[in-house]
Amino acid sequence: MAEKTNNKTVFFNPFSKDNPVVVQILGICSVLAVTAKLEPAMVMGLSVIAVLAFSNVIISLLRSTIPVNIRIIVQLVVVAGLVVIVSQLLQAYAYDVSKQLSVFIGLIITNCILMGRLEAFAMGNRPWPSFLDGVGNGIGYTIILVIVGFFRELLGSGTLLGYQVVPDCLYEAGYENNGLMILPPMALIVVACIIWVQRSVNKNMQEK
Amino acid sequence: MNKQGNVYTIIYIIVLVVVVGTALAFTSISLRSRQQANADADKMRQILASVRLTPASDEIISTYDAVVERSFVVDSQGDEENGDAFGINVAEQSKLPEAERKLPVFECKVADGSLKYVLPVYGAGLWGPIWGYVALDADGSTVYGAYFAHQGETPGLGAEIEKPAFSSQFEGKHLFKNGEFLPVAVVKAGQKPLGDEDYVDGISGGTITSKGVSSMLANCLAPYEAYLSKLSK
């Protein structure tokens, strides 16, 4: 990376040009799982931002001390520790959400974005850029999650954040919620649509 | 010191694991009471849901205290035992032989002054555990209400068991038919069970989860037979 030290690019690139989900295609599994409703999607996004930012900082601080042959194990231990702490905090302060997210919080550990950013960025950069990189990638991930969650909840349940937004008169006129939107395959299709839109806007990213 | 050497590596990982372990232990201990309070409140909410009460989240505990008159444990002979009904792990109990089980009963007084008996049930769905609470009228046979929940059933299919559309079907069903104890069965919509027990329609596309509910009710309600037949007299 030529712009290694440019904090602004480090922070803003993951929003669109280098988005972890739609460009790097990392973390797809959790996008499928937690986006049936908007609220868990947002909490999942926030959790990933927190875990990613802190693990990036910690690994970046430790980077010169970590023995090369066990660096993946060290990264895993740090990530796993942070994920368990987040999961415990959610159980204590946001019980309903933690029930909805259930196993997926634990699965942040296996979210490819984390290991990807730790290995690709934090191992070779100073703490502050690493922190920005973590927050940036976390936000990039959250943006996609929220967009997908928005459409799936709106079309699948007719609600947003649990509040009904599709008016009753529409249902009376014969409109029905699309049950397929709640199932995981539609998340994949919505992600594909986002990728399509994004590639149409940034022509230079189209694969030849 | 050589940072790639074996000694350094081993010391490094030991220190790291101890530090992380301490941090986790500290978090767990300092948050435990809050988490337990949340879990208890959630359990109370589920018990109340089976007697058709859905208080707001900040009123759960006060409603529970007002509605649940007393809770106690019975054995498979129908006699009361000592024990804390609320703390009993129904998941573990449901795997024991019927004669050894400790069976919690929550006695509730609803708005019209009548007594309801809430019994917990626990079983397996397609992907993971399912559980619920069945509320019976004072005759020990008529179902007043039911609440079901699941850990990870398929959304839109098996997960529908948690919707009132499914659980409200149980209202008014009977556990005793002509003096014989027959738990309510869940069968494919349009079909009938082989015996003459009461039945409700299962969920189309959620066959295994529906069967799970059926066998959960059979397994967890059967040990209450002695106690319930005492009530019905």
C-alpha cells in the first residue's frame, strides 16, 4: 500500500472504494445471518466496529513483540477475548438483542474481516492508523449490513426497527409481505444488487 | 533476546493467555449479577406470556410478583417436595427418567380471580432446543394458554412456533380425555392423530419442529399426570 500513512484514505477507503463486504467480499456469512431485521444488523455492526478497532490497536501495539510463527494464534486470542467481552456486555445491558444475535456475536471471531485487517494492516502499521483502519472497515461493513437489513425488514416484515411502516390500507388492497426476504438467500441477492450499483457508479472497478 | 526463539515464544504466549484470561474472568464476575437478573426477567416474561399477559419490559418483575401466587416443586407421584421451582433447570430434568424428575409448578392468579397452573416444557426442534410454558385451568386439564420459544429454528417455517398464531391454538384443549391422560398432539394441518387426544395444526414447512413440539409436550407433561389428576378431583 503506497498510501500507508495517509490517515484519511485509511479511514474513508473502506466506505466504498475498498469496502470489506462488496469489494473485498469478506464477512459475507454474518451479512446473511443477521440482516433479517434492522436492529440486530445495527448492533452487529457496532460490535464489529468495536472489536475491529480495539483488536487492530492492540495488535498494532504488540506488533514488534509478536513472534512471527505464532502471530495468527496471538491475533486469535486477542480477538476471541474482545468478542467474549462484547458478548458479556450485551448480555448484561442489551439482553433482547443478545438473544437475537445469539451465536453470531461469537462468530465475529471467525469473521474474515477481522483476521484480514489484523494480518494485512495492523501487523505493519502504527496504532493510530490501525485504529482508523479498524473503525473505517467496521463502518464499511455496517453500511452494507444496514442497507441489506433495511430492505429485508421493509419488504419481508413491513416494519423498520420493529415499527410498522407499510400502511394497513396497502395490506387491505392485497399487498403481502415477501416471506422470501426473511430467508438468507435474499440477503445474498441484495448484496449482489449493492455490488451491481457500486460497480456501475465506479466504472474503473468493473472486472474485465 | 531472540524474538523468534522457542523460549521467547512460549513465555510470550503464556503471558498473553494469563492476561486475557484475567480480563475475561474479571468481566464475567463483574457482570454476572446483571446477566442473571436479565435471564430471570426473561423467564418471568415467558411464564407470564403463557397466562396471556405481556407486560412492558420494566413491569415484568412487578407483574410477576403480583400474578404468581406461589411456585413449588412436585414429584411424579404428585406430592409436593422442597425446592426452588424457579431455579430448576428444565432442560436437565427433561432428560431424566420420569420417576426421578423434579417438576416445577407456577400457580398464577389472573385478572378474573381464577387460578392457573403453569408447567414448563423443554425439547428439541430441528436445529436446536425449543421450550415453552403451558398454562392449565384449575381443573388440571383445560389449556388456558401456551408460550413457545426456540433457539434457532428456520425463520418463516419452524420459527413460527413462537407466534401467537400457533400457540393460541392450544387454548381450550384438554389433557384428560374420558379420564385418560393424553397430551395435546401437533399434527399436519388437515390430519388427525391416531388416538382420540386433542390436537392442533402443525406448521407447514416446519414438520420436524412441529413434531418436536408434540413430543416435547408428551415427554414433559406426562410426569405431571399424577399431580394433575389430583387437581381434577
